[in-house]
Amino acid sequence: MVNATYEALLLEAALDPPPGVVPDFANPGGSHHVGYGIVIATSIIATIAVAARLVSSTIARKFVVEDFLMIAALVCNNTRNIVTRRSREETRS
């Protein structure tokens, strides 16, 4: 009985929409171009910063653990961005 009540609550809307708004949860629409632009721009800035750090470490001939961790973090972040974007494109089609 409790599970049935809980399931019924999950299927309902949390609040009624504002007057004049028709909710469309199946196809919410919207454009994510601004978000993608911000992610791409900050990824480029981060890549330039990592490259500058690596150049300065190379000139000083002093590599520390943080340099390698920074490279690993940059690779993981860019990979996550690419995978997330591709999975969202596949769910739209």
C-alpha cells in the first residue's frame, strides 16, 4: 500500500504550472548552444593554461607531480565533455 502511494506521488507534477503555460515533459525543447559555447571556451582556456604551465616547467626543467595530475585532469575533463555531448545527441535522435 505504501509503495503504491509513493509511486502515485512520483507520477504527479510537483506543482501546477503557471497560468497560460502548458507543460511538455516529453519534448521540453530549448537550445543548449550557449552552454556548449561556455564549455568549449573554458576548455580551450584550460588547455592553454596547461600548455603554458608545461612550457614553463620544460624551460625550468622541473616537473612535479602536480604537472602530471594537471594533465590527467585535463584529459579526463575533456573526455567527459565529449562523451556527455555525444550521449545527449544520441538521445535526441
